[in-house]
Amino acid sequence: MEHKIIDLFAGAGGLTTGFHLAGFQSLCAIDVEAKALMTYKHNYPNTKIVHQDIRQIDASDLRLWLGLQKEELTALIGGPPCQGFSRNIPADYRDLSDPRNQLYRTFLEFVKEFRPLYVVIENVPEILKAYDGVIRHEITKQLEAQGYKVTSASLNSAHYGVPQTRARAFFLASLDKYLQFPQPTHSGDIRSDYRVQKSCHQLTLLKSNISSVITVRDAIGDLPALDAGQEYGAEIYPFPPQTPYQEMMRNGSKKLTNHLARTLSPIQMSRVRILAEGQDARDLPPELAPKKHYSGAYGRLYWDKPARTITRWVFHPGSGRFFHPTQNRTITIREAARLHSYPDKFHFLGTYTEMASQIGESVPPLLGKVIAETILQAHR
């Protein structure tokens, strides 16, 4: 039996990729960003693409166009834009009436029309507590009013085999029974403790003797060296995989693509040449130090730790810890994709900044995969 999904706010396809890795098939992907959908279509040519503002789409018309009966779709998935909730936005500028904070309601309208067996809503962790939990409560209550059993949690990607400490919130809803969030598969040196928040209570999971977290070296140590501004054009892999993670990322890929390093300005090059592995703007001499900077800005990654969150600004060294651990450049698109757990067979299209945005604004596929596997286990 084929398990079908529709991905709302699909972007380049991070969440879709996770579900495909688990064995699902995507019927339709919707997004307002044309360049992201170009990448999605390139990787999933059999999926129907809708390039439109979701608020302008009639959910009933879409269901009929796709030829679906209610309760026929396995899962409706997606991550409504999260800028209005993000901690990267100063508290004084967060507004509950911000249109970006209302798109989850549109998502819920599609749930009502399609009545999928399962619902997955992904967002930033702050959505669980934003505005004193009003949004979390509303999503839960509206889904419950439609007959769904709902749980919600914040998961750290590094605990599920992603070489990145990105945390994401998930709402899981089922017409059948409450879904249990997956236990961590990896543990080790990351920035925060692991906590799962359910709709009715909070459960703290203690670290156990499980696999070690995947590090930057585990993820990208096999990729060829480049200079800033250089692109690897040979396409063949010059070295064999050195770790199980690298072998997994190469599975199904016959060539190495998107290994492209951004050109650095003279001041950026002067900064990176001084910094050693793990150092950042705080370690720069006064004549090179920026007047103001984010935590970890102009930082080199650590080889033996997971990366910090890969954002859409991964191309700009002043926006985070995005310098390569030892080479004098920021990480390439392929390296960012590896750290985000995109398999090498997934190819990105667009300019450097567009591709960086597609990665940074997506769900790490391996994190999406464990959510998809949770649904499969419940659906047996």
C-alpha cells in the first residue's frame, strides 16, 4: 500500500525528502517561492507543483483536482512560515497579528477539507510557548475539534543523526490514536538538554548509552578542498567515504554537485586567515573585529562537534559559525546540505544565495524521516 502526502509550504522539499526516505510518495507540493519549487520539481518530477500563495487556493478545488476522497490522504504535512515566532526576531517586534503568524490557520482549513489520516505541522520551537502558549493551544484545540488526537514536541536534530543542533517543533495529529514521539538515537556534546513537550505535560528524557552525535568531520570530511569562490567541477568523488554517515549521504548519487564556495570580500578573507578551528569574532584582533556581531559570528566550525543551526544566511560569515574548520572559506552549498542531512543525490538550483536559503529554511530530511517513521509504526 502506497502512503501519500501533500506538502504545504513545501519549499525546496526538506520535509518531503524525509518522508520519501521513509517510503512515502508526494502527490502535491505548494509554495509561493518559485526558485524553491524549481529545486523541488527537479528532485521530484512526478509530484504536482502548485506555485501560489496558499491563501488564494480553494482547498476543496485542490482535493477534487487531485482526485482524493476525504480520509484517503495518508498525511498532510508542512511548516507554515515562522518568522513571526522566531527568537531571531526581537521580542518588541513580534506581533500576534503579523500575517506570518496566521498561516497555520490556513493549514488547518486544508486539514478540515482533506481529513488526512495524519497531520504534521512543523515550526520553530518558540511556537509552543509564543504569546503564553496561545497558538499551541489553538492548533491543538482546532485539531481536537476535528476528531484528531494531538501531541506536540520540540526535537533537537542532533539527537536523530543530523550533524546540526537545529531544534524544531512538531504537532502530530492522528484520527486513530496518540502518536508517541521517537526516542533519541544519538547523544553527545550539544548545546542544550533534550526535552519533549506534550500537549498536556512535559517529559524529560535522560541521555542513554546510544550512538554518538554526528560531527562536522563525520559529515563533510570526505569532500575535496576548495578555495573561496571556487566550484568543484570534476563531479567524481575523489575519496572514498570515511564514515557511515558519508556513505549514507552518497547512496544513490553518481556525482558530486553543488560543491561551490562563495567568494569572500578582502576583510572577510583577512578575518578567516587569522582564525583557527572553533574560533570566532571574539578571537579577532581589534583592527579586524566587527563593532557588533552575533554569537559565533565569523566562527569556524569545530571538526568534532555538530554544526550549529544552518540558516538561510549560511553564505555570510558574519551571520553565524559558517567558516570551514580549516579551509579559508565559508562552507559550500553541498557541505551545508550534508550538515542539513540532504542526500547527495538531491540537487539544488538557483544562485548561491537562493540555494543557501532553500537549505536554511527547510526541515533537515533525517529529522523528517523519523517523524514519517513514527506515522508508519502507528499505521501498522
